[in-house]
Amino acid sequence: MTVEALSDEAILRELEPVVERELERHLKTAKEWFPHEYVPWSEGRNYDGLLEGEAWAPEQSKVPSAVATALAVNLLTEDNLPSYHFEIAVLFGRDRAWGEWVHRWTAEEGRHGQAIRDYLLVTRACDPVALERERMVHMAQGFQNDNPGDAIASIAYVSFQELATRVSHRNVGKATGDPIGDKLFARIATDENLHMVFYRALLEASLELAPDRTMQAITQVVKKFQMPGYDLPGFQRKALEIAMAGIYDLRQHRDNVVMPVLNQWRVWDRDLGAEGEKARLELDAYLSEIDAAASRFTERREARLARQAARQG
């Protein structure tokens, strides 16, 4: 059997020394932090209901509508952690270094949803009733890996997804206009970046192990990439609102997420077989397509903003 034809189980075994090395590096690099320190508790007050406090109203939110939408989407995406844990535990297993990583990653991710929810509720940035209802719908649907049974494609996906999440969190933190919110989301973004570095290193090792198969997986993932929250109610409308606000759009996805990871992997410089080269050419063509699409969107957004400014002026 050639290396390219190894089973997923064999691929994961081959990658285990890299997992051990990257887990050790991660544990040395990751900094301990506490979600409660990033929440302005003194701003909080009771809501209506059991404690007969003040009902939420839109004017209580200090952030623009698009920012509130982005905050809610980021939180709801983090909320589905039980499904994400299940998916990677099934894929990677719960033994040895792989299992240690699965549990460590889950523990670190768990802080994100906790901190974001506390921040949003205390600052009244979003409607708490709508947020809870959407959480119930989203978690009841669960999450399924788009690449079941394909370890290499799954690792490629999370390499891009972790960086995309980092960019989204960092941008929404800045967009809050709140120094505390900015610090919170910067802290979360740091975690996401470390997770990306872990997965990126695994995929780079896979490129050395099975270059053609890995190049095919990369192309497959880039072409059909979707964020974990794509099945949220009204996600397309919300994604457009977020993109129009400049928090996360196709240009940022291509230039700040996809291209840096591909360049780190040196995908353009590697020696590939016929199948790998075919996938690389397909990837290159797709990147040109989304480059053009991103430019068109940016032009339309700028024109729309100019019209709005003219009406207001």
C-alpha cells in the first residue's frame, strides 16, 4: 500500500508524533485566563421575569445592529461545543496524545461561550430571549462534520475555520467600541489562533506524508468552506449584514484566512504528482474566482455606503 492510500486510522497514527510535539508546544504557549475578569459586572441589572427587573429593549444596546448580529452569531457558533467535541472525539479518538488534545481543546473553547454570553447579557447588547431561542434551535440541530471519515480534509477544515473564527472575533471586538469588549474578544482570538497553529502544523505534516491526497483535501475544503454556524436560522441574511459592516466578508476570508494558511503550507512550491497538480490548478482557479467576487462585493458595498452618506448629508 502506498502512503497516499493509507486509511484514515493509519494517517492518524502516522501523525501522532506531530500531535505530541504540537500539544507540548501548545501547553507551554497557552496562557491561563479567567472569563469572569472580562465581564463588566457592575453594569448588570435584573431582567424582567422571575426577578421582576427591566425588560430588554433595543435602545439599551450600545452597539450598532450589525455588531449585535455579529456578537450573537459568534456566541451561537461557540454554543454548539458539545457537537464539535463529539465530532472531533469520533474522528481523532480519545486515547493518547489525540485524546489529550481533544479534551484540552474542548476545555479552552468552553470558556469562549461562557465569557461572551456573560458579556452580552450584562451589557444588554442583544435580546436575551431571542438569543436563548436561537440557541435552542441551533443546538437541537447539532453539528455534523462536512468531511466525515476523511481525517485529512477534517484537519484542513479546522485549520481554516480556527483562523476565520479568530479574525471574526477580533473584528467584532473592535467594532463594539468598548475597551472591555475589545479585550475580551482579543483574548478569545488568541486562543483561536493557537488552535489554528496546532491544526496547521498537522496538515503541513500530512502534506509531507501524502502530498497528492492532502492537496486534493485542501482544494475540496477551500471550495466548499462554510463556518460552523451556517445552519443558524437566517444565517445568510445575518452573514450579509455582518459583511456589509466590514466585520467578516469574502475579501477578509480570502486574504486574511485562506491565503496565509496556504502560503504557510507552501502549496505553490511543493512537488506533486498528477492528481495533486490537478487539484492545485483547480484551487488556483477558484482563488481567482473568489478574488473577483470579493472585489465586486467591496465595490457594491462602497457604492451603497456612499449613497447612504449622501442621503444623510
